[in-house]
Amino acid sequence: MRESIHRVGFRGVLALLWAATVYYLVFGGMYSVFDVRAMEQSRDEALSRIDRLVARTDSLVHRGDSLETVPAAIERVAREEFGLVRDGEILVRFVPPRDAPKAELDDR
């Protein structure tokens, strides 16, 4: 009888140690499971942002190369951004009236 009580006590202590170990692995320590998941999500967001920035950089490099070598690209930028025209051309700009309501201007 004494031996069976001893076994139950040993099993209880063993179960308690196992439960404490599982608790420590999940919630304790320097980084819990929740902290690791948050760091993984943060890492994924940073990698996604890096990918977008690399794509944007590649696009800008490509645009810069075309502006250095392609005359049509230079002309397009000169026309669209600076309003330049060739000799003999007439520049026409459509300006909304000053007293027009803002909502009316947005519908155009």
C-alpha cells in the first residue's frame, strides 16, 4: 500500500514537472510562442517592403536609363512634366473656372 501511494506521488510530481515544462515552453522564457509569431509577422512585412522597394528601385533605374538614351522618353517627360512644345505647336491647357464648386470639378 505504501508503495502505491509512493507511485501516485511520483507520477503526480512527474505530471506537474511536465506541465511546468510545457507552460515554460509556450509562455515563459525570453520569447514566448506569441512573441515568436509577432516577430515572424514583422519579418514577413519587412521582407515584403524590401521586395516593393527593390521593384521600385529597378523601375527608377530603368526609367533613368531610358531618359539617358531614348529621345522619345526625354520628349515625353518634357511635354508632360514641363509643358514644353515644339516649334509651331500650340499648347492648350484647360483650367476650371475659379468659382466652380469643388465637387463639380471632381466629376470631370
